[in-house]
Amino acid sequence: RKMSNSSSITEFLLLVFTTTRELQLVHVWLFLGIYLAALLGNGLIITAIACDHHLHTPMYFFLLNLSLLDLGSISTSVPKSMAISLWDTRAISYTGCAAQVFSLTFLIVAEYSLLTVMSYDRYVAICKPLHYGTLLGTRACVHMAAAAWGSGFLNAVLHTANTFSIPLCHGNKLDQFFCEIPQILKLSCSDADLREAGLLVVAVCLALGCFISIVLSYMQIFRAVLRIPSEQVRHKAFSTCLPHLAVVSLFVCTVTFAHLKPPSISSPSLDLVVAVLYLVVPPAVNPLIY
């Protein structure tokens, strides 16, 4: 089954933003600017946290992990997209596409898991400050970060192995500027693969679990903060949570809209814009928010 699949398709054709040469160059410059901003912002955060021992706290340790994931996700999609516009070629090899699917699934799931861990960190800091040192000791933090990276890795292995074992018979054109699982599944011979449906249920349950735990953490945090008599302390507590809340909102809203928008409003150009919003913008904006 795998042989008929990979022998017939050796490459995929990605969607281009535009066919006009001038606009292609605008796209390259725009993406290059965003990419360099993301590299600089996240690079500065990683360097500052690694070099300054005052920042060796759980909150900054998780932020360092977030910056690493952001650098990974933007480096997986943006350089290839710039190369496509620059050299006016839409092709990505079969293995290149599989590698991109694996990396993006890994990094996006790990980032979402890490944002959940970060909301727990804020919850303990504000609602259980006396237990902060014991609940979020060095070992606990390392275990939590490892669990976030591990859940991303496990998801990526399952989804990539499954997606690339499905026979494809509807050509090799993808309506997206990077290799995305839903776009590859559109090319499959069967309407919906049962295993992918099963994996999707597991992924949705995981996503919902993370989302509910973030919401519950913030409900507890806001209740605790509103009970603080001192306005100055209240302001300080809010200021440590709002950056994280902004990053979570940006991430959750764009990803949810990308995958759950009604088919009636779906179009390649809208899919393209939404994908840029959840894949390219957050890694560049997150360092600014923090």
C-alpha cells in the first residue's frame, strides 16, 4: 500500500501566494522581516534567560521552552515558502513534506501543551504562593516541560505515519503554503480514513483537556486576584498573567478558526491568511507580548 503511494507521488505542489513577480518579491521581503523579527526576539529571550541566573525561575524556564518551540515552528514553514516565491517553484519532495508535517505537528502540539503548563505555573504562583517552591521545584518543571515536548513528539509520530500510509489518488496539489495534514487527506482515495478519524478524536480530546485546564486555572486566578485588597498587588498579579493570556488567546483563536470554520466561507485565500495568522505571526509576536 505504501509502495503504490510513494512510487506514484515523488513530490507535492504547494500553493503560491501570488504569480506576479513584484508581489512574489513583496511576499519574500515581508516573510523575511517577520522571520528575522522572530529570530531576534526569541533569540534575545533565550540568551537573556540562559545567561541571567536571576531568571532561572519556573516562569522563565517555561518561557525559554516556548521561545525554542516558536523558533522551530517558524523555521519549518517560512524559509521554504520564501524559497518558493524567490525561485518560482512550487515543488516540495515527498520526504520534505513528511518532515514538515512531522515537525509542525510536533511543535504545535508541544507549544499548546506548554501553554497549559504555563497557566498552571501562574495558578500556583497566585493562588498557592506558599507552596510554589514545592509544587514547582526544578524536577517538577523539567518533568512538565518534558511531558509537553513528549506529547508533541508522540502526536507527530502517530499523525505523520498515518497520513503518509494512506494511498493518494487525487493528484499532488496542496491548497496551502506548507504541508498540512487536512490538505494531504483531501488527496486520499477514500473519503475519510477511519484511523485518521480515530487519531483526530484523540487529538481533539487532548486539545479540549488543555483548553479546559487553562480556563479553570484562569478562573481561579481571577477570583484570587479580585480578592486582593491592595490595588498595587492586584495590578502586579494581573501583569504577570496578561502576556500569557494574550499568547494563549492568539494561538487558540487562530488554530480553532483554521480548522473549525464553516465550509461555506472556506476558500484557498482565506485558508492561506488564517494559516499565516497561526503559524507565522505568533512566533514573531510572542516575544513582543512578553
